[in-house]
Amino acid sequence: MQKKHDVLRDPVCGKKMNPNKAYAKVKVGKDTFYLCCPVCQSEFENDPEKFINKK
């Protein structure tokens, strides 16, 4: 479970961000991904597996 002070990374651009201030959140299966802007949201939604499996 995430806490209010947790800092996450956008899976597309890698930007660190507070999940409470994310532009968008996208649920894939049981996981929720937080995205910083409309461009990252669009890229992620077009091919989520590309970013989920990115190391």
C-alpha cells in the first residue's frame, strides 16, 4: 500500500512524482501506474506492456 509521502516514477519518462499530484493514473491488472502528463499517458495507453516490462 502506498503512503501519502511515497514518491513514484512515471513508467514512460522516469520522472519522479508524488502519486497524489499525477496527471493520470492507469490501472493494468492489479497495478496502478501514475503518469505525469498527457503525452506520457497516451504513450503508455498505446502500449502498456512496453513500459511495464521496461527495466
